[in-house]
Amino acid sequence: MIHGNTTGLKSSQLKSLERIYRRRLPVGEVITPELARYLTEQSRELRRQIGLIVDRSGEVKYVVLGDDREILIPDLTGFALGRSGLRGLRCVHTHLKGEPLSQDDLNDLALLRLDLMVSLAVGDDGLPGTVHFAHLIPPDPQGQIHLLQQVDSVHNWDLDFGSFIYALDSELESARAETFDLGDSREKAILLSVSQVSRQEALDSMDELAELARTADVVVFDRIMQRPKQLNPKTLMGTGKLKEVVVSALHKGATLLVFDQDLTPVQVRSIAALTELKVIDRSQLILDIFARRAHTLDGKVQVELAQLKYILPRLTGKGTALSRLMGGIGGRGPGETKLETDRRRIRDRIRLLEKQLANLGKGRIQRRQRRIRAGVPIVSIVGYTNAGKSTLLNALTRSEVFTEDLLFATLDTSTRRLRFPQEREVIITDTVGFIRHLPKSLLGAFKATLEELVDAHFLLHVVDVSNPRFEEQIRAVERILQELSLDHIPQLLVFNKIDLIPAEEVAPLCRRFEAIAVSARQRETFADLLREMEERCWGGELRGD
């Protein structure tokens, strides 16, 4: 079978090309002079480029017919990558004008992980001329990823392909081994940001993505940022940048691409097809963290519901046009495909989980009503993820809610009692942390948990004041509270982690933002906070009003 556009070819010309499949190249030669001459003669006659895809045993796997400018290499995903990251295939093709390897040729070399990319110049007499070839190398300090070479004639090309490919495999394997521990079973990822926001905003968001990756126990090998004038609707980034990503993954052994931007189902499929790597976006990474962190039945149900709603539009399969046809004459088909069966099961599961969540919500409503009837003030702790909310709750109430220096360490609502003098007490609830660019679908999944905020007398908005971006985090939390229609509830701004900033900066910051300063790890800093909480809960009684 000849791949490519064979329109206009005579039967005899097709048979001439098909005869190439009968040839087998010696293991030590990239291409024999005889086959090279046959290719250039056929190429001159047809006025089209002709390409061969050959494996390491010398078997011709594909014969490809292009036009006068290029060939289109067929899908090679059926050929597995070796330990060095190479596919074990080489491409040898003709160039009608004798030009060197094009940028498209070099892109194919990197994207398809080929052993070699070779071009044969077609002379005016149809004989092979200059040979240009390239292969991948471990990236050097200048960022070079491939080596370009040429020889004046295929007859003078004395490359021992067997020895060459053994040495190249060894070099690439060694480079990968230096990058990561072969015994480490964690996911290895490259983080990517493709946006048109300011550079500083993109850097801040990328730092946060790196923290999310660390929380998800993902090893980050590289970060790549691009700020194009126009986003590619299919792959976000351009082919050249995507080539850099693939080569970086190839040399470092990365298996996962994590995008800081939310991807459409089409973009995920397109990028995964081009790179042959697992592709996820920020939302999916957050979902994975949620799935790890949820422990209560409420949390697990909400996480699964969010995951299924995220997955449903991203399910893909082949042959969906003939999957479920209408009944009657002309409408009998093969019935449900595996894809549609999966979709139906997911929809059924979503309905079941929504019903289960509604039942769990009734229990929460009853508990909240009992608290209201008891007349005990309710204070809810809110704030950006990893601001120290759970640590503060533990310190105030002398409890042991799980804490860790990770994003989203707390997903399940925790409720504790805090006692004040004169037998007074308040109920304090700790909630899931917020984060910038949190998709509404994820926020909706935790709406039931965040219902605890509705009955709060006021909110303790905890801020990590040691974070250089704490002002942006304050605005992000306020935006989310507004989206949840909770911005009407009074707030008390609490600057946490004051032990991590210079002491002389604390007072001016508190005056500027009308905040109270604490360190959740130092109980002696709680006096002002407790006094303000007591004033807000029983101000009139304390003053004798």
C-alpha cells in the first residue's frame, strides 16, 4: 500500500513504488546506493517527493508519496518507544531541488522520535546527490536538540548505522538516567502555560501550578511558558514550541503534560495525539488532589460527582456516527457502542450521586438548625488554600484537624467549639481553601460543603501575609465569596504567619488592611483576635447594653 496522494498515477508507476516493499536493507546501512538511486529516479519521473519509513531490522514499513514540497508521514503510534525514547524508525525521503532538511522535517524528527531524518537530493539526471541527515541529541547548554550533517554523495556515506544507533541509544538513556530516579514510580511532568496575560501574572500562576503538582505528588521536570499573539484553537501553542516540549519530555523521561489553562476536549485529544503523552489541565490536577484528600462520605461523593461531570464531555471513541440509530426501517444499526455505554453509565452515576448528595444535605440542614436553635454564635474560617486555616482552628480549639504544608490539605468541613470566659462558646467551622481560576464546576461540587458558611455570624478570612501575592489571594477569595452570594456576611481579616515576615512590617500592614495579626503556631499572638471575636459575638452584653 502506498501512503499519500496517489491520484494521477498509472498502474505501472504504482507497481514500481510497491516493489520497494520487497527490499530489505542491511542492518549496518541507512540506505543502499541502489535503493537511493531507485528512489531519486522514481521521484524525478513523478515530480514528487518519495519517502520510506524503515525499522532497525532494515524492513520497509511504509512507502509514502508526497507532492513536490513535502511528504506526510503516516500515523506511527503503533510503534512503541524504546528506553531511550526513540521509536526505532528512520525516515529517508527525496528533495527535488536538493534543498537541506526543512523545519518541518526537523519537527517530524522530534515529534515522532525518529532515529534519523534523511533527505536525498534528486539530480537533474535523476541520480542521488547530496545527503542531508539529522538525529536527536541530549540538549546542550545552548538548547541544541538535534545534530545536522551532510555528505556529498550516498556512495561516500560510511556511517555504520548499527554502531551509530547503539551509541545514540546509550547516550540518550544516560541523559535520562541522570535526570530522574528510575525506581521512582511517581508521575513525571512538564508544566506548560500558554496565555496572553502579563508575564508576572503568568509566572505567579505557574508557581501555583507547581505547588499543585507537588501536592499531587507529581515530579516536575520542566516549566515551559509561551505568550503568543494568537492562541492556536487546536493545540494552544505553535508546532515549534510543541516540538520543544516533546524533545524535553523525550530527554527527561516525562510522561505527563500539565497545562495551567483549562483545555477543551478537542485540545486534549489534539495535543495527546501529537505528543503521545498524557495531557491534563489545571482543573483535572485539582480534581486529582480532591480525590486524594476527601475522607468523609460527603467529600467523596462531591469529588466523584465533580470528576464525572468533568470526564463526560471528554469521552471519545470511534464510529459514533453509526452508534445508536433510530428504530424502524433504515434505522437498524449496531446498537450502543462502548463509548455510548460508558456515557450512559456515567449519566446514571451522576444522577445517583446527586440524589445521594441531596440526602446528605438534609442531615447537614438539620445539624445547622440545631445549632441555630441553641443560639450559639457560628464563625466560619475561609481563605486561600494553604493560608493556615486548619492550623489556626487547631490552635484556637486545641484540636487535631489534619494539617500539612500542601494545597487543599483540608477538603472536609471540620466543626469545633471554642470556649470563652463566663461559660460562653462559639462554633468554628473550617472549610476547603479557595484558589484562583477555580472552575465553576469544581466550585459547584463543593457548594454543599460551603453551605456551612450561610449561617455564620461572621467569617474569619485567614491570609498568609508572608506570601508575596497575598493581596491577589485576598481578591480571589472575595471574588469566590461573591460568586457564592456570601459576600454580605461580615468578615474579619486575619493576617497569619506573621513570624515569617519582618516584625516592623506587621503593624503598618494591619492598619492598611484593617486586619488582626496572628501566628497560628504561637498562641501568645491570639489575644487581639480573641478579644475581637468576643466583641463581635457578645458586644452588647460585654458593654452592659
